[in-house]
Amino acid sequence: MAINVESWLKRAAEFSPRGNSLTSGETLQFAISMACAFYGPGSQQVEMIKSRAADISKQKSGAYPEMLNHEFAYGVIQNMVAEINGGLVQNVRLGIAGEILGDLIFMAREALGEKAVHVAAVLTAAAV
């Protein structure tokens, strides 16, 4: 499934650095959703966001945890926007796709060397 980058960036621009207790949950949820879309649901980035948000909620500081979570999530969103605009996220994704493609072709060559033509055909088809 292709990611509609422009829609994500447009939605990210709707968030304000100044939130309130009603918008803090929405900001955090969007940050997690955006990270899942661009980095993958099990990525380090998603896990870091969830972990840090949980830590903020447990803090016994004088500030309201909702506001701290909003500020954290807003910063995460702004960082992802900068990474996307800088081409960093796309480059990471393309790099991973290239590695997978290379592995499939390497395994197809090995299969041909072992006279496993059908296996090589399937691996080649998967690479395409």
C-alpha cells in the first residue's frame, strides 16, 4: 500500500505547538499513527514514542502530563515532517526494499546453481 505523503504532511501541519488537555491525546495518537505509517508498526521509533509517552504520564512533576505529552508528540511530528521533507524516510524505505530485492536475487542464483529451477523461478517472480 502506497503512503499518501502529502496527506500526512497536511494533517501534521494542523497541529499547534500549544495544545490543551483535549488535544494532547489526539496529538500523541497522530504521532504514533504517522510513525507506524512511515517507519512500520514495530519500529524503534514507534516503540520509543510509546515508551516516552508512558514515562511522561508517570512523572510527578509540577507540569500537567497531558501538556508534556502534547509537547513531546508535537516535537515528534515536527521531526518526522523534517525527515520526510529531507528525503530521509523515503531513502531508508528504499534502502530496505533494495536489500530485500538483492537477497531474493542472490537466493535465486543459488537455487539455479543447485539445479532448482522452479525455486529460482519463484524467487525471481517475488523479486519483481
